[in-house]
Amino acid sequence: MKKKGKYLPRMEHHMEKSKLHRELSSNQITMIAMGCAIGTGLFLGSGLAISTAGPSVLISYAIGAFIVLLLMGCLAEMTVAYPTSGSFGTIAEKYISPFAGFVVRYSYWIANVLAIGVEVSAIAIYMKYWFPDVPGGIWIFLFAALLIYVNATSVNTFGNFEYVFSMIKISAIVIFILLGAYVVIGAGPSSGIGVENYVNDGGFMPFGFWGLWVAIFISLFSFLGTELIAVTAGEAKDPDIAVPKALKATVLRLTTFYVLTIGLMLLIVPWQSAGIDKSPFVRVMEILNIPGASGIMNFIILTAALSAMNSQLYASTRMIFSLSEQKQAPALFQKVSQKGVPIRALLISTLGIFLAAGVKVLLPDTSYAFMMGISMFGAILTWFMVFISHLFFRKRWEKSGGRKLPVKMYGFPYLTILGAVLLFALAVSTWFTGPFKIVLQFGVPWLVFLCIVYLLMSIIKRK
């Protein structure tokens, strides 16, 4: 308890300010982040990544995991020293500038709002497995209503709900890994299952380095949500203990799950069979011809999408709440219920659901890729700013002669700079990639819009 007491005064300052309730445990925080990250990115988006890079997608996901590991190191250091519901947005404001905090908060908010749309777009695809003739928009609004209700109750109810959802899909992934390993080990030489699938049909890198590089970008969407641990710090019981523990557990589990599951998938199913019209997991079950297994897997994947959507709705709600607290959003979003839930911030964060429903009608065959593209700019910008914030944070902390940091990022400043450079290069690369050109086509006007809004707000405040 010595460690906790040593840093408690700094943390109590933020506890007094917040209207939110500190009820989340370390296990709940880990499951919330896992729930957000293990969603359509793994179960559906992995198909897009495989069709982009071929078997070399394994390297793509490994590099993506490395970038996330660097991100988590920076976040752990800053969040434990400065735990708040505004998280990296508040840190960017404090250590870079108010404008930086404004951009980070709104970009992260829009990223999650749009990511909710990605998940509900995927839900419409999953439900077609059982109800091919029912319009996808019906499922979007039905499941959206359920998750809005869950988020509107209390943070503890949300945490418990997410814990159960995450346990279901994590258990399913473990079973898939065990089943896949059993099939691969027992496969005969003429079964078409084995390491030859890694090199058949164009070799390990059928689309060269460019395909591998673009798939890294897709893998980052799969990992989107791990940073949610930093957002939950404002509602964690013991952030100095819970946050570092949850960060380490999340990165380790995610890396293991993603690499193992995709690796086994490629051993069993030729990479050309991957796509986004149906989850690769369901395809594996269909090929293995296990009675009822594909339907069960589709249900689990549906659960995963709901879980990720649930977490993203939580994250976007807390970010707009933080903006309101800093007077960078209307004051009405500060209003919380008796159970500590910012209801109005929750309602405005459901915009992505309606956008997804509209895109589903206008672009029925490409809605998933489109929603993924526009949601990724805010996420990549937020992650990039986390690395930049860390450079400013550490410099000022060391100059101030403050207490010893309870958690410290390794390899500073080189690994922090490396993370920022990799993200910047990936973002620029999207301009030269057809399906993801929308990232910068949406992102650059978004940044211009934020600059104009901030300038107008500054002028109004001076008057």
C-alpha cells in the first residue's frame, strides 16, 4: 500500500472534481478494453486484412501489436500520474496546449461515434446468416436500443454487462484455438490443411511489401479500443494499481489471440477465401463441417460486435462529458443521472448508429469498409497525439523535479518517436490505397472544421 499512498494526493485532486462514480475494478477495466478491441476487427475485419496481404498478414498484425505496445507504455506512464475521465485529451491540453486537447478529445469522440457505426454495420451482416430477407436497418436500431439502455443505467451495470460479453467471446476464441490446433495436428497430407497454405497461390507475400504495409493499418482498427483503459481511469477504484495491470494484461492477451487465431485460420482455410461478406471464423466452421458450429460461431461473433459497440458508446460518452467539463462543449452534456451516468452525452454519442443505418441503405455492399475508413482518422490522430503528448509530458515532469513516476515508459524518447513516425507514415499511405483514401478525404476537412470551430469559440470568449 506504500506505493498507493505515495501518489494518492495527486489522484485525489481529480477524484474531487469528477461527478462520475469510481466503481470499476481492474478485471472490469481489462474486460472493457478487451471487449472494445475484440470486435469486428478480429471477427470480420481480419478477412479484409487477409485479402489485402495474404499470409503475410501475420507480420502485419505483429507490427500493429508492437505499435499498440508502445502506445500502452506511454499511456500507462501518463494515466497513472494523471488519472482522469478526460484521459489523453486532458493530458494533451495540460502538457501541449488547450487547442491540442480540444482536437484530441473531439477526434477521439468522432472516432468512437463512427466506430459504433462500424459495429452496427457488421451486426446487420451477421444477422443475415439467420434472416437473409430482413432489412439490416431493423437490426441496427433494435440492438442499438438495447445497448443505449445498458449504458444509461450505471457504470457498474455497464461493467458487469461488458465483463460477461467479453468472457463469452474470449472463451470462444480459446475454443477456436484449441479446435483449430486439433484439426491442424490431425490433418492428413491430402487434406489441404497445413503450412503449405502459407506459401501457396503467390507465396507468403502475394501482394508484396505494400500489401503487408496496408494490412498494418487494418490491424490497427482491430486494436482500436485498447486505449479505453486510460479513459476508464476516471472511474477506476484504484487507478494507480488497476490501470497498469489492465494495460499489461490487455496487450498480452490481444496479441496472443490475434496472432494465434489468424495463424490457425490461414492453416485451415486458403487465404483467397477471406472476405467481408461473411466472417472468416464462420467460413472455417463451414469447411470443417461441424454440425451447428457455424451458427454458434456466428452468434458469438454477433456478441463480440455488441460488446465492442457497448464499449465504444461508453468511451464516446465519457469524452464528450470531459469536453463539456472543460467548457469546450455545451454545458448540458455535464448533466449526470443519480447513478452517475452522463445521459445527454450518451444520447449525442449515438449519432454513429443513425449514420451507419443511412450508409447501409446507400452503400449496402461497401458500408463496412466505408465506416471503417472514416472512423480510423480520429483514432490514428488520437494515438499519434498520445505519443506527442508523452514527449511533452516527460520533459515537463523531469524539469519540475516531481515525484518519481510510478510507471515509466522504456526506451524514451526513441520508442515514443518511433511510434509516432509509424502512425504518421501509415496515415499518409492511405491516400495511395483505394479503399482507404476516404481516411484523409474525411480527416483533413475534419481538422479544418475543428480549427474553425476553435477559432470561433476563442473569439466569442474574448468578447
